[in-house]
Amino acid sequence: MTQATAYDITRPELPHWEEPPADLSGAIREIKTALRARIEASGRTVDEVFEVVERKVADRVAEITAAKERGEQVWPVIEYADIESGAVTPEQLEHLKRRGCLVVRGHFSREQALQWDQDIVDYVESNHFFDNYRGPGDDFFGTVGSKPEIYPIYWSPAQMQARQSERMATVQGFLNRLWTSESDGEQWFDPERDSLYPDRIRRRPEGADSAGLGTHLDPGTLDLWMTQAYQQAFRHLFDGSVEQYDPWDASHRTAGPQYPGSTMCSAFRTFQGWTALSDMDHDQGVLHTVPIPEAMAYLMLRPLLDDVPDDEMCGVTVNQVFPADWKWHSLLMEGLAGIPDVQAGDSVWWHCDMIHSVAPVQDQKGWGNVMYIPAAPWCPRNEAYAASVREAFLTGSSPSDFPEEHYEREWPNRFQPEDLNETGRRGLGME
């Protein structure tokens, strides 16, 4: 059978809402009806299309389970020196794309990372942060207590030095090039230029008890089904050509809008990431992912099955995080795997569509400190967000993706414009 493309004019039109619809339940019913009709117009049923995805995901879960049983490390680990010298092997690249996550050993020297950690302590203490801290500014991290694990700090010299460093740019470019950034005559992003997406830091002290974070995703919520750009990005899932779906294809992802909310990210990130500022053992409340990039296809198609109520999207709604749970996604949850032990200076990366969580811990052994730095390549979406980032940087404000806390506005020792190098200026759109 010849499979038509998403652009075939014989296909049923999909409704779309570029802003959250006023009648959310009605819109969910309408989009689910339209997506089912679009799949069925290809000559396949929703169940048949979902079965293709389910088989692939089940094979990946079986691989992960077997690796765990053999005592093997599920997460790929690559030395920074091999990335820098171009010595990463084809086998390592294949493993990385298969798992969609990575630990970069020795991304920065351990001494550098520990110095940055101390510099951050000096930065917040010299500005009396804890005397003025007003408590968590958002619900997402609001369960960690009155003294923050997540510090709403963005413009410390340590963070900016890491963001604009050549070693960071080297790894970001390596990860970006795993994606297809050009197709159909369009360049969807520039893999060699990052937008320096500013995020927070985490400092979890020795002896801490933490509830962790539940399994979730960050790329969006209902906008993934309901906006025109994402409907095109996920076109193969709904046009009868599901075998052609590629989680590494950036087509249409970098221009479309995202519904607002407390957990949304205005930027397009190829990978989310953090850099370790302390040594962390694998059993001390660390990051876990479902290391299956194709899992997004499962998540997108799952609400269309008959066991899901017509006005329900398996728990996905606006103004909340995209959940993944045992009720709707039990197969995926079986694949959850944690990072290995890491040292200060290592960095950890996971595909932007990936289900992830942070495990709970009691009486943590050692510190658990990281600064969040993703790979957010230059593209129309990130260029638009960069304008607000520049203003936040120049005024010491909290970036617009985050709660309006603005602790650093009057801090005299925050990172200054004259300290930007060429990478930093390009990343902020200042040249």
C-alpha cells in the first residue's frame, strides 16, 4: 500500500489552536476525533498504528531490562576528550542515538567544577540570599522545603562561565549534530550556535531527605497535539506512515508556539542537561530516564485508544507538567533507568522528549549539586526568546520562563556584559 504524506490534500484537515482553547474538554474531543479520522484515512486503524510503536518500545524495554539483569550500565558514557578530538566511534554514536541520553566524563576538570560550586556559595552568601529568600516561587519545585534545593539564581559568574565556555559549546555542538537540522529546504536550527538558555542551580546538602520528582516530560502539553507546527512535527504518527517517525528530526519543532504555564520552556532544546558540581553516587537521589527516544510516539498515540475517555489525554492538560505514569504508560515505566556514579565536572544529557524523574533519597551521602545547562541551538523560537533573556541578563532579572523573583537585580558581583566572550554574545543575540 502506498502511504500518503501529511501534506496530501486528500487528508482530513486537523483543527488547531495556537493558544489554549477556552473549552478544553470540547477541544480534546474534537482533536481526538480528527486524529483518529486522519489515521483511518490512510487505510490503517489507530490500534494498528499504535501496535507498531508498542512493538518497538517493548523491544527497547526488553533490551534495557536485560542490560540491568547483566549488571551493565544502561546509560552511554563518553569521555570529553574523545568528543573534542573526534574519536567517538560509530558504535558509541549508535548506542547514544538508541538510548537518547549521555554522561560526558571529564567535561570539565573536577577542580574547576568544585571551584564553581564554592563560587556559587560565595555569590549567594555575599548577597545575603538566605536572609531574603521568600520560599519556592513555583509549584513544580515547591515541595523541597523552605531552604531551597533549587536556587532561583541565573547570573552568577560560575554559571555564565560554564555556559559560554568552549568546552560547553563543543559538547552542545556534538549533541546537536545527532539531529536532522535541515530538511525540505529549511534549516530548522544552527547546530554550532547555542542560545545560552539560562536556568537555575541545585544544591542538595549532605544528610538531606528529598521526595525527588515524579516521572514527567518537558517539551509541552496539549500544544503537542493541538498546534499546527507540532501536528506537522509529529505528522508520521497520524498519517499512516508511523514507521517513518524519527525522534531526531527537528522539522517544524523550532518555530511553533507553546502553551503558557508554570512548567513550560519557551526555547527549543535538543537535549536537557546539567553539569555536576559535586560527586554523586547512583543511589543518592539522582536522575532517571526512560532511555527510549521513540517513546514520544507511544505517548502521543496512547490517548487515542478506546480505553481513554473522550475528553481525557492520559492526564495531560495545560498549566501542569506532562505526566507519565503506571496507569497509562506502564510499558514505558518498566524502562526507567538511573545515571551511573558521576564526579564533579561530568555532565549529564537527555533527549528533550524523554521521560525523566529524580529519585527520592533519605539521609543523602555527600552533596548533590548541579547547574542546569541544556543544548538549545539557535533557531527562530530561541532567537525570539533571546530578546527577553538579554533584558533579564542586563537587569539581573529572573528570565521570563521562571517565576518573577529577581533576587539578583541589585547584586553587584553578578556576571557583567563586559565579561561576555564571543560565544556568550552570540548566544544572547548581541552580535
